[in-house]
Amino acid sequence: SAAEASRPLFAMKVLAKQKMRDRNKLHRVKTEGTILEAVDHPFCATMYSAFQTETHLYFVMQFCEGGELYETLQNAPGKRFSERVSRFYAAEVLVALQYLHLMGFIYRDLKPENILLRKDGHVVVTDFDLSYCASSRAHVVMLDAAGKTATSGDAKDSVSRGTNAVAIAAGASLAK
């Protein structure tokens, strides 16, 4: 029915507490929860709720109808994306990583299995358990049309410079 088709879908990540303790991964779960609670970006996973029982932790998250980027790549002709498609995905992932860095999070598990696709084809970076929460956030330095710092002071934003360098490099062919 139309009502069923319009119902929102959610994904639930279920983690066994004892398994996390046995594998000494409690810090990873805490990191992932911290990041999911803080981020609000269309290309980063959305967590709607988290709760726990005596034995399990639950993250109620955005459901991505398109599945993993890895599966999409495996089903592509020759298991490769065209240059245009590669640029599209690379640009969106780059924007997500830049946002995470500006929020003080370093994403350290970038692989096609950790990039999900929404129904509309846009990416969602997920699985933040290996990420690092920095003790400070980067700041943005605005440049004027001549490329000079638009604010006073000599501060440089290495995160933005590094991200811009990656963006320029991504302009080259990503498909081989």
C-alpha cells in the first residue's frame, strides 16, 4: 500500500557488550557513539537513537537503500566505474572527510564497504569505530580573490590545504 511505501526505514547496529569487552573494543564503541552523536552532514551516517540492554548496545541509524559502494562496484561493467562516476563518488567522500576533519574527527577506515549509497545515489560514510577524536578542531581560513588570507593573522589551516590538494588530485582520472 502507499502508506507502507512511505514509511521510513531504519537500520539497527547491534553490538554484544561481552564480545566488545572480550576483544577490548569498548573504546571503539565509545568513539563511534561520540562521532555519530556529533555529526550532522548529508554524506555522514545519521544516528537517530542509541540504547542498551544488559547484554547489548543498539544504534538506530539511517537506512541506505542503495547498499554498499563495494557491491555497486562489483556489479559495474568490468568491476570499474567510469571516470564521471568515480569523480562523483570521490567528491562526495572528500566532502564528508573534510567535514569530519573540521569537526575534529579523523576517519581511518576508508574502503568501499564503509561507504553506503542512499536511494538517490549519494554517499553516506559509515563505521566510525576506528576513527580518532582529536582534542581540538581545525579552523577555516578564508581567502580573498587574490588568494590572500581574508582574516587578520598568519594562521594557516593545514586541514583545508590538504583537502584542497586532494580535491585537485581527484580532478585527475580516478579510473584506470
